[in-house]
Amino acid sequence: LSNENVFLTFPNRWLLEFAKSKLSNIKNEVINIPYPLDENKWKIDFEDIQSEYVEILFGAVGGSSDFRKGYDILLSSLNYLNTTENYRITVFGGDDIGIYTSKNIKIRTLGHVNNIEELKKIYAESHVFVMPSRMDNSPLTIMEALSVGTPVVAFNCSGMRYMIDHKKNGYLAEPFD
């Protein structure tokens, strides 16, 4: 990496800061170029969206089977929900989510969702998008949820801490607490 014409780019500040700390002797420019997302395509009218449930959304390709995505953490956190409410967890991303049973919690599996209009509606009808990842770069699902206006709950770690403005557009929890 001694070539002065080499530029290192990273999709978020988390990786950028990590690279700078590990490559402190590099004289090359290290810059952040975030993933692009056209927020205008994600605007939606919320007036027509209603639900009989408190809607909680989780989405990640391979999310329930990929340990890093924290689906197991999501399931264990359901024990802390107020049992007088009717909850529905909606999961998208395409893999089998396993079985979770509770009197007041329904789970809806959507599989892969490739239509942007359908995806916007799923985000918009959700009260919160949860991203319990143990480590994640810059999840596109967080960008999509925030662009629609759905608040996001995630751990205050890795790239997610740079995407969520704590208590403004979401909540950053202490990691794995």
C-alpha cells in the first residue's frame, strides 16, 4: 500500500476509523463513501396504514440462521414485552425462522421481498425495526427503515451506531444487554 495513487474507501465511519487505527503508517488517503440510497424513493403516506398489533420488524438475508444477525437475541428479548399488548413480529429475508410461541406474540414470515413498494409498506406498517446484530457494517435495512420513517432499535456497536441518532430516530442499546 505504499503506492501514493491508492485510495482506501470504506462504506461507514466504523470501518474507516478501524482502518485508520490499524494502518496508521499508511500515507494514502482513507475516505468514507457511504452506500447510496435514494430517500425520495422510500417516501410513503402513513395515513392509510393501521394494525391491530404492535408491529415489530426484523429483516436480514439469512438473518435467523446467521449468528451475527442476532435473531436469537431478538427471540430472548420477547420475554420482556408487556403481555397486555398484542404483538406481531414480521420477519423477512428468506430463511426458516424456527418456532416461537407465546400467547400474545404472533410471528409472520414473508421470505424474500424484492418489490420496493411492498417493502416500503412493510416498513411503514411497523412500529419499530429491530436490528439485534452482534456486528454489522452498514445494514441497508436500517437505511430503508429510517428513510420510510420507521424508528430503529439496534446495539450501540459497529456501523449501526453511526446510522441511528439515539432517541431521535431510534434507540441504541448497550451491546447485548
